[in-house]
Amino acid sequence: MQINELSDALSVSPQIGTDDMPAIRDAGYRAIICNRPDGEGVDQPNFDEIEAAAKATGLVARYLPVTSGLVRDEDAESFGAALMELPGPVLAYCRTGTRSATLWSLSQAKTRPVPDILAATNAAGYDMAGVARRIVNGGKTPTDSGDAKFDVVIVGGGAGGIAVAASLRARKPGLEIALIDPAEIHYYQPGWTMVGGGIFAPAETAKTMGSLIPRGVHWIKSAVAAFEPTDNAVILDGCRVVKYDRLVICPGLKLDWAKIDGLEETLGRNGVTSNYRYDLAPYTWELVQGLKTGRALFTQPPMPIKCAGAPQKALYLSADHWHRTGRLRDIEIGFCNAGGVLFGVKDYVPALQSYMDKYSARLNFFHNLVAVDGPARQATFEVTKPDCTPECVTLDFDMIHVCPPQCAPDFIRVSPLADAAGWIDVDQATLRHRSHDNIWSLGDVMNAPNAKTAAAARIQAPVVAENIVADIAGREPVAQYDGYGSCPLTVERGKIVLAEFGYGGVMKPSFPKFLIDGTKPSRLAWLLKEKMLPPIYWKAMLRGREWMARPEKISAGG
């Protein structure tokens, strides 16, 4: 007998027998629901037999038969009512458990978030993609028939989404394109490091979404609830359905603040800050200016994260300010990194290490932040050094800059388009989905082994656009992505170590070495970061102007 837990109140299983009752009782269940009609198969006892055996062992049994493949709205309502009435926890069963899982999913649709329902059923081994639209619709069968339809639908209005929309419009102006994103404001997130360092004003990093979406692209202001790739459909909150010929998925990733115990309650107070949020980056600069003595901690969680250099960028700019104001000798700096190296591409480590030495920063590798007590000004880390017994250490702080753990958004992780780790599963060269030929993905949400940076999205957008246009023309992919990413590491105010690399950590410099040697701190690289990259982002990348971003062609032999 295989029992699969969906919630504390309900588990489901394939067909059970009368002799299973003692084990079901001993497992803690108090009631049974039968969702399999009598006589459906020769392998099943009828409900009267099940009920008699249940009663003999002190269990309550209820008969709610449902025809396979025909779960009605009223069936789900009856199932939900039974869960309320019966003593729990309850075990429901049918031939395989799928009908019972479906009934639970639909019965919970009004009270549980859709991603939570899909995650629970997926974890139990049941795919609810076929009823996702009904779950989104509060457990009811949708009656809508006027769904919108577009040549290309883009999910996500961040850097990748707007850039690929602009690149598609530039190549094929007649395409009917829809971009789905509920946000009113679009942020230039690479600028938040500079806000936290007192160089940019927050307003410089934000523009209204409506001002950036390319002319002629339909903006659907809604959140996505689920995907039905076999029907070429995106399901929105409220059960509206958008159909597509081709789909591009680029909603970014999720900052999982809640994964660190106590963090959400103290963010923006008690010396706890993060440049990973628009409203908190100014607080970083406030803390840096105000700190005269004490301990400042900077944390980095396990990979993957967006812009792997950002956690230490905050350290460098803060330390540089303390150095310039003569306070550095009175401030202890700690860099607590869940990983075991300072930077993933070894060519850039010597320059970065020299600045850690300059600022007398203590490097604490294999330190993963798991809890923050803001009022007590204490941070707890799980330390898992190789060949050592894991331990927890607690450090006091006067200021802590936190980089949160990161993962794919919930609606992506539970979708049929994700890999086992929850990221969109793509071919790393063409960025086309591995299982669905009319779906592409770019930016932070896909699973190619590249750095998650805006610079990467700038290169990826033309690749996706080029390959979609080729697909429309009936041709094979023509462009490939080489894994390029860039991380301008702000090692001090006025100097940057410009890390540029592709798949496998191969260096991919954009400029001649005599102009910018990326392995050394450079004033010209700082000028690029401060003065040139923001207008390139706003006026080139988001408008389909692919300066230094023309897609690499797939060779005839490749």
C-alpha cells in the first residue's frame, strides 16, 4: 500500500484492500474516502466490504464515487465538504490516487495558492496540469470562450522580456506580440549596487513599465498562474487564457527572503539591509555613512543567484567609504559566503583578493546565513566545511548586508516546463525548450549554466528573437548563445574589475586588453558602469538596438 501525503489533513493512495485497515489506522488515519465506483475493475473490493472492514478497526468510511476522467465541479464540492465533516486525517483512494488528488486540488482552489496546490500534488507524484485552469478558476470549470491569441506571448517584463520584444519587433514588425506582467514599474537592478554605495539616486533606476514596452506590443497586466503547453495556453490569475503560437518565458527569479528565519521582520531596521531591493538600497548607504565603529557583515547564499558579484560589490563600496573617511581601522568586516571561493572564475580572484586584503575583510567560506535576530543584532550561520561536521555559529553585527537565497518563481517551479531543480529546461545554445519546440526562455529563470546577469540577458534576447523568426520561416535555429555574462565588480569608488566570461568560465573580454584589462581594477571600466551602461540599457537594449550584442550564428557544421 502506497500512501502519498497532500496535506496534514489528507493523503491519497491507489486501491486499498480490506486487510489494509489495521495499517491505515496505525498510521494515524481516522477516516477513509472511496472515490472509485464499485465494479470499475476486477481487482477491487466493493465499498460495502471496505466500509465493514473500516468500521471493524474504528475507521469512518465514506463513498464518493467519481468516473475516471470525469471529475465534475459538484464532485469536488462534495469532496471538500467530506473533508470538513470527517474526522481527520483522512485517506482517500481510487485506482491510482489521481482522481482523489484531483478532487483535493479543486476543493482547495479557493483557499490555497495555485502554486502550493500544484507543488503538493507534484511532490506526491500526481500531475495536475490537466486541471490547472479549473484550479485557477476557483475549482470551477471555465466557461470562457473568447480567449486572446497572439503570434508570440512573452511572460515577464524585466530586462529579458522587453529586450526580446523589441528585438522581435525590429526583425518582424508585423508580429502580434503580447507581454504579460502585472508590474507598474520596471527597475534597472544593476544600478542598486550604486544606490547602496551613494553613487546613484534610487529614482535613476526606475521607469514606468508602460513607457518601456515597445510600441505595438500588447501589454497584459496580469500575473501568470499556470501553463498548458500541450494546448499552447498561458493561464492568468482569474482564469483568463492567452493562447500563443510561440512562447517566451523570462519572469526573472524569486528572492526567497522567508528562507532565512527572522529576516523579513527586520529588513530595513536594526542595521539589516540589502541592495537586492529597491526600497532597501538607500538604507544600505544610510548605514554605511552612519557606521563609525563595530562589525559589518556581508553575506552570500548558495548559487544560483542573480549577479554573483553583487554581495561583494556592496562590501567593496562600503569599505572604500570607510577607508576614505578614516574609519576603516575601527570597523571589522566579514564576508560570509556559502561557497568555497571568492569568485567562480579564477582569473579575477587575485585582483578581488587584493581588495579584501586592503580592507582587512575576513573571508568566512562555507558560511550560509540561516537566521537573523535584528533586535539582538545577531546572525546565525550554518557552517559546512568539507570533511568537517556541520555546525552553527552566531556572529554579532552592527550592520549586515544580506543577499537572499534565490529560486525560480513558484508558478515556474510547479509547471510542466521546469527541470527537476525548478528552472525552465532549455538547450543552452539555442535557448529553446528541450521538450516543446515553440517555447524559448532567457534571463534568470532558465537552466543554462551561465551567470544570471542583465549583461547575459542583453546577449540572449537577440538569440531568442533570431531563432523565433527562423522558426516562423520554417527553418532550424540560426543563432547560438555562448554563455556570455558580465559582472562589473566595483572594488572601490572610481575603479572596477570588469569580469566577462562565458560557459565554463572562459574569459570573453569585450575590449582590447590595452583599453580594459578585466583582471585588473580599471577607471575606464568604472566610467563604463557609471556613465555608459545605464543609457545602453534604457536606450539600446530595451529598444532593440543591439550594439555589441549581435547574435552569434550557428556554424554550418554545428
